Amino acid sequence: MTHSPQNNSLQTITEDLTQQLTCQRRNRIARIVGSTGFFAVVAFACYLVLLGQGTVKMSPAEVLDVLRGGGTARQIAVVWDLRLPVALATMIVGAALGTAGAWTQTMARNPLASPDILGVTSGAAVLVVLGTVTVRPTWLEDLPMFWWRAGLAMVGAVAVLVMLTLLGGVGTSDKIVLIGFALSLMLQAVVSYLLLKAEILRAAETQTWLAGSTGFVRMNALIPLLVGLAPFIAIGLWCARDLPVLAHDDSSASSLGVNIKARRAALLIAATGVAAVVVSVVGPIGFIALIAPHLGRIVANTGTPSPMVSAAAGAALLGVCAVIAGFIPTSAPVGAVSSVIGGIALVGLVIKKMNKRGNNG
């Protein structure tokens, strides 16, 4: 059986395109794996520094010796009882926020979208503050702190999510970001009012928590943190294969058989849940969810943020912020450092977005 030259040419073109797509896919996977490894190394270096940082200073070699079962009794107590939970919480929270940021930016198709910018984090914080500074019911007092804080944070975050959907759900992604930012400012004003009216001791305790810090986390808080994050991470993993498709327009995604509304809703629920759980444990830590996906995208050279790279970048970024906070004489909370770095980065992102829009227009 003979093939016409036209058929042979078409087959050759098809094979070439297939090879190109396969090569591009392999290169993307290699870049993602390599970038994840790079950020993981940075995060691990910060992890070792955090374990050795403080009043009882230890070198990375001494820290590794303690982790292997060596060291003095004092070093063992300091590392295992005090610093290890803080370092682990920093890595877990950073990775969780980075992942949530990647989901939000992909879902909204907006590089400025993240749980804190959209007001979700502020919504979670408002109800936790309300439950902390006011008189709580007896049944709420009897619950472990994590669980009632997580419950209130989830209710507050979902409430903001509903408001965003009602006010900006049919608009552009820029409209949603602007509405979310406005809601965040209003909710922060509510928090300030609640603190003003609260008892001095409760207000001081809440103010410390609002600064966003992993420094008070102990080992008994890590398991609830992981348990709380698990279902939302699972939802995000379920949507992972459709993330590249969701980054494109709705018609392209629909033509590939993806249920746009269901996947977006699932990703939004996952990101909201992650933000609420994190807030309930360490307070609102700003800008990690916003900046980590951009760092990951730049290093991996991918068009859309990869959740895996963003998770590693988030752990590394929050780790760096925690190390910087540890060198400040007054022991600044990590949330303050991340806000300074993130605020500068946010201005840069806004300027870049405006310049891009001006060039296109």
C-alpha cells in the first residue's frame, strides 16, 4: 500500500509536533523538579539556622549532632522542646501558604490574587479576634484553643468568600482583587475597634497573635495543624491535573471537558481552608501566599505557578523571614518581616502589571 506525498508530509509534521510537545513537557518537569529542589535546599538551610538561633546559639553542625542524638542536655532540651516545633511550623506554614497562593492565582487568572489580598485571611482573623477578646460560651472555653480558633477562622473566611462571590463573582479578576482588598481594609478596621474595646490583657495577647508569629508554636500544635491542612491539600491535589487548563480562558478549558465552575469552587475552598487553618495557629502572616508563586514561576520559568514549586518557595521565603526576624534585637514576629518584604514586592507587581497593560493598550 502506497502513501501519497501529502499524507507523508502530514505524518511528518504530526510526528515533529508530538516530539516538540514531549520535549517541552519533559523540560517543564525538569525545571519544576530542579526549582523545587533549589527552594528545598534554601528551606533546609533556614531550618538549621532557626534550630541554632537564639540565646543558646549553636552552629549547623551542632544542630545536626543534636538531631542525631548527641549534644548536651541543655542543647537537647532547647532544640527538641522549643526550637524544633517553631522551625517545623515555619516550614509547614510557608509551604501551605505558597500552595494556596498558587491555587488562588491560577483560579483567578490574576498575579495579584492570594488569600490575604482577597480578604480571606482578614475574615478569618476577625472572628478569631472576636472570640478571643469577648466573653466566650462555656462550651467554647472547654474546647482546645486550636479547634475553636479554626472553627471561627473558617466561618470568617467563608463569609468573605461568599461576599466576594456576590459582589465580584460575575466581574473580571481585577474587580475581584479590588473588592477583596477593600474588604480586607474594612475588616482590619473592625479588628482595631475590637482591640480598642477589649480588656488590656486580652488585647495584648490578641495583638501578639495578630502580628503573625510561629515563635509560640509547640509540638502539641503541629499535629492539629497538619490534620487541619490535610483535607484542603487533598482537594487541591484532586484539582492539580486541571491547573494548566484553568489558567487559560473558559472556552478553551470547557472544550477539553473540564468543569470550570466545579474546579474553581474546589480550588477556592481549598485555598480558603488552608488560610483559615494557618490563621488559627500562627495568626495572619501576610504576602507569603502572594510572593511565593511568583518566585517559583520566575525560577522555574513557567507561565503559570506550579503548586509544588510554590510550596517549596513558600517554605524557603518564610524561613528566610524567620531567620531575619531572629537577628532583630527585639525578636520581631515573622509576620512583620514578611509584610515589609511582601509590601515592597506588591508595589513592584502592581507597577509591572500596569506597565504591561499600558504596552498592550
